[in-house]
Amino acid sequence: MTKRLSPYRLGATLYMPATRSDIAKSVLNNEIEGLRSIVICLEDAVSEADLPMAIDNLKQVLSALSSARTAGHGAEWPLVFIRPRHTQMGQYLTETVDLSPIDGLVLPKFTLASLPEWWAIMKDTHLCMMPTLETEDVFDVIQMQKLAATLVGHPCHERIIALRIGGNDLMNVISLRRPRNLTLYDSPMGYVIKMLVAVFGSRDFALTSPVCEHIDDHSVIERELALDMAHGLVGKTAIHPNQIAKIERALMVTPTDHADALRILNSSQAVFKSQGAMCEPATHRRWAARVLEQAQIYGIAQDTVPEGVRLVTLTNQN
């Protein structure tokens, strides 16, 4: 069984249409600064007419990556995932294409009903899984509880790095688009994210945040990232390289949180005061362990502006 990768290794996950000609070069040469993971997309980002060309291009990308790995390269690359269009395409890829140089699949429109088919496709591979929650039943807390309970006891559990929240697809279900000057949390997605964190986070599943499609309005993504962190989300989908640095900065741990986490994990006291707040190891221990894992990957921020804005200066980054 493939061991689950840390979800904190995802960072800003950049989606790239499989039609792009520069994918292999971007990965092989680490051309996108700060990029920790990419998804080569064969779903929404590719039109039906362009699918044959996209699949041919994907095969060339995989061949280039495979040759580089054979030559001993790859340790410094971002994680690489493929998002197939549907289960039939997923089966085609796993049966006919060399997927050895990639880390996993992003599973579109994932539901309890599609789980057996996806697992039949993936169980005999090395691939990790990132199911995407983006269908109508995501709005139904009962259906999400059933899905979460099933995944906990399923053999796929250790393959799941994180569950991806498909914000645009979910907004489409209710005939909405995110407002230009508001965060997703100011829309019905605020309820959805809170509910998914409660249902899946309580079962120790990591969740990633939806994309912010307003590429040029940096104030919206900064406010949204602060709320992503407050909800415990472990990464965020990116659609443009200029979003990566902002997501990376948001994922850094504040000195206050880092100091509290260390004290909580090392203290023999039941309750103590630290930096103006109560710390209770019995109830804060899981949070503290998570903070230290996050800090190990993203480093500790230097607070130069109010914490809620999360505009911080890099002091340490792996």
C-alpha cells in the first residue's frame, strides 16, 4: 500500500490544461518559482474537440518525465497529478499509459456511488488520490457524512492525500458565480466549506480550498486565504503563477502559533497562559502537531502586518 503523502506538500496546486506545450519544461526545469504541485487537466480546461491532441501531448509529457526520472532526476520536482475527464478516461490512462513519473490522480465529480469504480481503476497502481467534491450531493450533509464514514474504513483511505473542494462547480449547481469583490466565504460556499471541514476534518481528512479566479484582484485572494487558514484548509488551487507566492505566504506559520504549539506539546501543565491566550494541551494537542508539520514545510512568518491579512515576510522555506 502506498503511504499517504503529507497534504502540506501540496501548497498552491497549479492547474495546467493538458493542451499546453510547456508542461514538461516547467516541471523538468522547475520554471515556476515556489510551485509544489501541479495538476495536468483533461477535464474542464480542455474542450471535447481538443481531447485527442491533449492526450497525445500528455503522453509526450509523461515520456519526458519518465526519461528524466530514469536519469536520476525528479527529487526536486513539484508533485504531479493528472485530472482525467471521467472514470473511462481514468481506466484508459492506468491501463495504456506509463504513469510511473506522476504521483496521483485528481478524481472529478467524486461521489459515494463512483468510489467502487475509481478504486477498481486505482487499487493496483502506485497512485495517490485527490477526490474532488463538486456535485449536487455535496450540499447535503447527510450524504457527506455517509461518504466520510465510508472512506474512513475503505482501503483507499491511505491513498487519499486530500479532498479538493470544487468551488466553481458547486456554485454552478446553484446557478451562481462568486462576486468579484467578495470571498467565497461571503457566498453559499461559506456554509459548504464549514460543513465539509466539520464532517471530513473530524475524521482526519485534509481539505484544500477552491480557486480564486479573480487573478488581478489581490485583495480578494488575500482576504480569502486568511479565511482558508482559519478553517484549517491545507492548500489552495491556483490558476495563475502570480497566485503561488500569496498562497505560500498564507501557509506559513506565525511565530505566535509556532511558540504556542511547542509549549503545548512539551508542557506538563493541564492549562497555562501563553502570549495572552489560554493553552490547554488536552484540547489543543492535535492543532499543535498540525502547526509544527505545517511549519516544517512552509517555515515561520515574520509578523510585519496584522495577522489576519497574512501578508508576511519569508524567513524560512524548505
